[in-house]
Amino acid sequence: MGAIIGTHDVLLLTLDTLRYDVAAELLARGRLPTLAGVLPGGEWERRHSPGSFTYAAHAAILAGFLPTPAGPGPHPRLFAAAFPGSETTTEGTWVFDAADLPGGLAGAGYHTVCVGGVGFFNKLTPLGTALPSLFAESHWRPEFGVTSPTSFEEQIGCAERSVRDRTEPVFLLVNVSALHQPNHFYLPGASGDTHATHAAALEYVDRHLGRLFALMSARRPCLVIVCSDHGTAYGEDGYVGHRLGHEVVWTVPYGEFVLQPGEWS
């Protein structure tokens, strides 16, 4: 990461509430052509979330604790705050002297931008301001939220306005709300949220990802980290939703890759 930070833009794309099993199935069926073209080996990596709901997971991720590989560790981290005795900080880890990753990257000359999606990013309450306040620039509008059928397109438009004319390196977080319930409107005729509507929401996101990739690789190479913050239950073992300790909540898809300038023009 020492060769990445300072020379690459960084895009952290959190697909809020996306389940690993749904993401893996769609990829295997050829339903995610954009992601299939960029994920290493054309596959998701199976990982464990650092939290079972959005606030907890993002607080950890933005401190450098990305979802952890599902096999036994310890697993070296890409980013880490300076912390004595850390067993996951190695020679390849970029270490920052700040309490959070946006602060660390700002200290390295990055302009930090957050485009929020779910309620923990809405800046309407003190709690909804906590995560966005870590960034130099943060945005949220109802059009970016969970009830908007065009939320991801609106979020990309906001990112374009914030990033396009920047000359310094950019760290951009996009918290994608489309997967979160309600998502039934992505499947015509559906009257409630199900695995199928969750999958249709991911297909919607994949259709528009190229536009975001083009934006973030237009000026310099871009390190992309795309992952879910946590999954959600649709009736497994009687559970519905998240903020609970079930396999479908803890297990998340993850991918990291570098986009080269002009690759998505």
C-alpha cells in the first residue's frame, strides 16, 4: 500500500446490506457483467464483516478494519492506524497517524468525500452526522436514500460534481443504499422484499457501475475496494433483517482491484 497511497485515487464502495450468497449466485449466473470484469478471477472473496449493522461496520471499516477473510488468520490489513502491538499490521500495510482512515488520508494530501445512502449518513441528526463528519466533504439527499428507485444514479451524479475537477488525489466513499430494504421496486410485480428483489437491486447497481469507475480512473490509477458492510436475513431460522448474529449477516462479499486511467472512458 505504500506504493498506492499518494499515487492512486481510492474508491471505497460499500454495498449496504448485500448478502454474500446472493452476490456470488448472480456473479456465477453471469448477471453482473461489470463486476465480473473487474473482480480478481471474476469472483467475490468471502469475508466476515466487522459489524452486524451499518454504523458498527462502517465505524470499523473507516478505522482500517475492512471485512476479514473468512479463513483462519491473522490477516494483514491494507490500512491501519498506528497502534502498538497490532498483529495485522505488516510491511505491506499503510499506517496512518490518525483516529480514522479519512483523517489519515487527508494528512497524506487526499481530498476526502462521502456520498451517503442509508440513514446513518443522512446528517439529519447528531448520529446521522457522525460518519459523514470524518470527511472534508459529505453529501446526502433523500434521492440517495433507501426509498429512491434511482438512488445509485443520483449518488454517482453527486460524486461526479464533487470529484471531476479535483487535481489532488481523492478518497471517495459511496455508501450504496439500493440493496437495503425496501428493494421490492427493482423487480416489477413484486409486493415485498425477498431474495429475488435483493438480487434485482444488485443488478441495478451493476448496470451503472461503469459510470463511477470511469469517473474515478479518469485522472490517475484508482484502488477500488468494493464490499458489503453486512448482510441481511429474509426468514432464515426465523430471522428477518440484520443487527443480529446469523451467518447471512456476518458473511459478506469483498473485492479489491486497481483501475487504470482511461480503462473505463
